[in-house]
Amino acid sequence: MPSRQPGEAYYRMSVDEAKEMLDTDQNAVIVDVRNSDEYHSGHVTGAIWIPVDEILTRVHELPDDKRLLFICAAGARSGLACEMAAAMGLDTERLYNVEDGTPTWIEKNYPTSNGSNP
């Protein structure tokens, strides 16, 4: 079950929890915040791709009616992206950090795309 640490502006979750939420909740999307070569080498199918360095200038591209599941390689950049989204005024109840990252997602054989495929 996603959890929140005291003082944090987002929930923490595993890839298993993310997969379950994406499968059962049409109001959830994954946001990949890794760089171009990482994203193109393999990403969650259907992910919105906004590198962490572009979150502040592209925050308007994030759906305002969905839970946002931020993912990177190991949870650090996605946590930062959650903080940035919160700082830009997004509802913190909609912000999630997928802590174990895309490599774990791929290892578990969850739906993955390569290149610029969605």
C-alpha cells in the first residue's frame, strides 16, 4: 500500500503497487522522468515522458485529473519530480513516487516499450 513519510509531498510505492494501480484505476498515469537514452532503451508502456530537468517548464502537460506515478531508474529523480510538481501547485494527494524504478518494472516483465513507441 502506498505510504507517505512525514513532511513529504507525495506517496511512495513499489512497481508492483504501480502496476496494480495502473491496471485498476483509469485515473492513474505513469510519468517517466529519465533522460532520453534511458527512456528509449525501455520504458513503461503508455508512459508520459518528461525528463526531470523539464518538469517545471512542462508541468502544464501533466493531466490535472489523474494520479501521477513518477518513475525513474531508482526513485531519486522521480522523488524530485514529485517535489517539483507539488511546488508548482499540483494536488499532493495525486503524486506518487515509484521507488524501485523502471529496471525493476522491466525485470518483472511488466508491459514495456522501446524507442519512441508509447
